[in-house]
Amino acid sequence: MVARRLGDPTAEMEGRLTLNPLAHLDPLGVLMFVFAGFGWGKPVPVNPFYFRSPKRDTALVSLAGPASNFFLAWIAFIGLLLVDGSHFIPSIGGVLQPTLGRGVLLIFEQIFRTSIIINLGFMAFNLLPIAPLDGSKILRLFIPRHTERSYDDFMQYGPFLLLFLLIADRFTGLPLLFWWVDGIAEAVLKMMSWVAGWL
């Protein structure tokens, strides 16, 4: 949607502006999810030649994915507070419990908590500055023009770098990828809790 608003119709022409998950599956990402516990979707097709400012607009398109995860995490977080927000704000859980029962509210709590974890995890993972993840395109916005070619050449090895991070976790006991994802997700969650404390 962001790319379309910026003038690039490529995703629309290739049928990617759909809620059908099959249109967004990446074979390698699915295999990584099955065997490594995480994966990624098919990158959104973008043609920078349609953009007025290719470097900036490409970064904006790439930022849209993590931003949407951040937004969805906030929605789930607000839902969790409304169901059981006794630590932050008065909740509606006490009002709904006689009607729905505590068991139903616990199910909603688990759904909201899981949604927060998944969305913050995806956000943090996609912000990793390694191609083909969104973070690599966002970082490119800040790369000096005279080093862009070298940066692009290096990012061709992005999938191998991701594989290295997995190997480092599995075989050396250094959970580098986990440190990145968990560190960012935990920091954002603390920020959300801090904001909720002011409500």
C-alpha cells in the first residue's frame, strides 16, 4: 500500500495487495520456519524507478512492514490492558467476567499476549540490517552515496549471513539472533508498559 501511494504499482500488478497468505509465502522462509523455528515472507516487489526519491521512498516502503507489526502489537497490548489491566488502568475484565466467565477472559488474554510477542518478534527480526530483510533497505538510506555500490554488493550475501547467525546459535551456543530479537522486543515492551503506566 505504501509503495502504491508513492507511485509504484508493481505489487498491485503482481497480485500482492491481498490478504491471502499464500501470495506472500517465500519457499526458503517457510523451510527456515519449519527447521529453524522462524522464517520470513516473500519480499514485496518494488520498482524504485517509479519513486520520486528512490532512496528515501524505498526506505519508507521497507519501514511499513515493521511499523505495521508495531501498530498491531499496540492494538493487542491495549486489548490486554482492557481485559486484565489491573497493573495499569481500570479494566473491563471485572465487568465482563460475570457474563463471559473467567475462562473466556483467560483465552483472550493469551491471544493478546501471543499477538504482542509475535508482532514484536517479527518487527525486531525484520529490522535486522541484513538483506533481504527490511532493515537492510532502511539502513541504506543512511549510507553515503559513494559507498552504495559496495553496500549493495555486500548485501548480496545476506541469506548466507542469516544462515551464519542460525549456525552460530545452533552449534556455538551464541544465540546472536535471539539477542537481537529479544533485546529489541523487550525494550519496546518496556516502553509500552511505561506509557501504559501514565494512563
